[in-house]
Amino acid sequence: MQISDFRSDTVTKPTDEMREAMRNAKVGDDVLGDDPTVKKLEEIAAKKVGKEAAIYVPSGTMGNAIAVKVWTNEGEEVIVEEKSHIYNFESGHLAFISRVIPRPLPSDRGVYDLERLKAAVNKRKDYHVPQPTLITLENTHNFWGGAVIPLEHFKEIREIADRKGIRVHLDGARIFNASIATGIPAYEYASYVDSIMFCLSKGLGAPVGSMLAGPADFIEKARHVRKMLGGGMRQVGVIAAAGIIALQKMVDRLSEDHRRAKTLAYALSEMPGIEIDPENIETNIIFFKVKREDLTAPELVEKLKEHGVLALSMSDEDIRMVTHKDVDDGDIRHAIETFKKILLR
Ligand code: TLP
């Protein structure tokens, strides 16, 4: 049976070129600072996003957790978007590791309401009141269906943060999807934030790892926190080698994933009992609602699976499908035909 896996872009397998680079990677003990492949990856990554330095971390979650830990003191407030990954889907590290108070704010597709944001930032200086010291942003925004945050919004947030002297951290797990969708280089988005985390192991196809980039002294502190969290790895050039290929060779092809997501979204918009606005699909993530008497989202996911189409149900009504390098036009046709079989009966 043909298996078409739309659960996430994290399911992508390393390319042959990556495996070859991994086999031949020059390695050393990275905790002692002498893995040349990791050093090279960190230099390339910092340059890509226009920051002084970068550090290789095992996961996006660890990258975000380190950033919050370095920028904040316990008891301070961190502003998060209410559907953001850092707030909802990272096992509560804001509270557990950094001991900060998340202040969730509503948004329009990941774009904060500026008045609400200003009010949250301009808190009364009073010893009763926890003070915000960090604003977080997510681009593209996962649970807003891969929405791209406009560059203009980055400028507005920078201004608000600067007026109060507070930091901005970008969860840019899929920053290159945003960049390919808009033509705006990743370093331009990153120029408005103090730190950025981005993933190598999602659409870019590397097997493991994310990068955290920012000012050199921030990255020095990040090295200490990474070690504390058990993220210091030894001959890790073996996987960093795949990360280098991810950054150098796998960015431009993301446009194919975006095209396929659009095709799938338009087809879904014509199915009975499926709610989706295909115009909103800007990158590689599709969320849609199942509004049928006879079928919940988890039940539909089960039926899809019987035909080899894998998707994730996110609630009783919501399904997420993600396109990536390991699903091609044939997989899109397979998915559309399967939806028809199930829904047009
Ligand atoms: N996202 C995963 C799941 O956790 C949902 C996925 O399949 O999309 N920021 C954003 C915006 C993310 O989407 C993710 C992972 C992370 C951070 C965390 O990255 P990892 O999984 O490497 O810890």
C-alpha cells in the first residue's frame, strides 16, 4: 500500500547527499569545542540569519527553552501568543525551567493586537506586579496554519520592545518557509529580534537539530544552559554535517511544498463537510475543520490511515496536514482520491 505521510515535516528522511556527508564528517568533541563540522554549521547558521553567533541544539524546544532562560529572571513575565508553540506545546518549560509567568495574548493569525501588546508591556511599576522582559513571536505560525507574520509587524514589535528596553525572541522553526513564501530573506526578519531559533529537522530534511542565534555574549550563556539541560553532545559533527546540507541545499525547494499544500487545500475546500479557506494557505501547513454528523476528526484520520494517508487530528474537529520533501504530486493525488472515497460516498 502506498503510504503518504502528511503528519508533519518532521518526518522527512535525510537525503543521500546528507547521508554521504554524515559518513565523511570530520568530528571532534564538541563539548570541548573541537568539532570542526559543528563549528562550520554554527558559522553558516549565524550568517544566514545575520547574527553574531549561533549554537547547535538537539531540538527546537531546547532552543526556545534556552533563549527564555538566558533572557529572563525567574518571576518575570514573558509575552506569548495564545496559540503559540512555545506556550502550548513545549511541555511547560517557561514555568519548569525559567520559572517565568507566560502572559498569553490573542492575535489575528499570529499578529498581535498592538494596543493589547502595548498594554501588556506598559505595566505599572509596582512591587505587586511582575514585569514583562521578553516578547515572543512565531514565524511561520504553526497552529495558525503556517501563517506568515508580515515584516511590518516585526518593526512594530521592535519599537514597542525598545521603548521599554525588553527583548524579542523569534520561534522561527519554519523561518525559511516564511522567507521562501515572501521573498524576504531570513536575516531581514531576524534583524528585528534579539534571538532566533530555527529548525533543520523539519522542511529542510536534516535528521536532528535546531539552531539558536543571537549576540555573541547571549550564545556564550546559551552554551552554559545547553550543558545544564544535558544538550552538550560529543562527536555531533556526524549529524551537523546533514544540517549544513539542509541550510545550503534544501531551502529553495520549499516552494514546491507550498504549491502542493495549496493544491491539497483547494481540493479539500470542495469536499462536503470540510471547512477550509484555501486562500489562507501561505506555506506548507494546512488546518481544516470536519463539520459532519457522521464523522469526527479523529475518526476521519483513522479512515485515512486505512488507505495509507497519514494526518494528525488536533481536536474533535481539527485536522492538520503538512507537505514536505517526502510527499510528491503522486502523494497529493493519493490524498485527494482517498478523501473523495471517504467523503463522497
Ligand atoms: N512542531 C512539531 C510538533 O511539536 C507540533 C510539528 O510537528 O509541527 N516551534 C514550532 C513552531 C514548532 O512547530 C515546533 C515543532 C517546535 C518549535 C519544536 O521543535 P522540536 O520538535 O524540534 O522540539
